[in-house]
Amino acid sequence: MTRVLRSVPILAASVLLAACGGNGDGGGGTDEGGGGSGATTLTTVDNAFQPSSLTVAAGSELELTNDGQTVHNLTIEGTDVNEDVEAGQSTTVTIDVDPGDHTMFCEYHRSIGMEGVITVQ
């Protein structure tokens, strides 16, 4: 019984890590199609991005969700990415951006700190 109880936290951690996969380095490369993994999600709420930094593959789709009470925006500095999303809505954005670290921000709320980093691989 003790051995089983010790395994529970390890199993829970493994399940959590597997659920968080899809935007890290171990996803099998960027050549795979969008078949089974789905889009990475970026949520806007209360003048913040959740998560405030994320990693995506070049050319991948990003689901932009607005859980806030007002319109938000995803702009990636130095690129053509500039997408609004109304309160309570979601949209999909293709991240056709050169690899590297890029500043992302909400053009409506950047002055109050709504920005983060998106790493494109």
C-alpha cells in the first residue's frame, strides 16, 4: 500500500506535464501537421496575457481567447500580427513569424503593462 501511495504524486505530475505539452521543445519537431495536437492557447484577461510567455512553432496556429470584460489585442512587435478579440470570444491567429524571441502586447493596454514574450521556433 505504501508503494502505491508513493506513486500517486509521480503519476499526477506525469499527467500534468503531458497535459501541458504541445508548445515545448519535445513535441516531435515543427514539420508535423496540426493533426492531433491542436492549437496553443493564449488567454487575455484583466489586462494580462496568460501565460505571459510562451513558445510556438513558426507557422503554427495560436488560439487567442478573451476571458476579460473588454476588447483585447495581440500584436507581435516588428511583425504583421495584429489581431483583436472581443470580450468572451476566441479567434485563431497563424504565427507566421521569424524564429526568435518577440515582444507581444495588447495595443489597447500596453501602457498599463499588458505585454509578454512569444518565442517562435
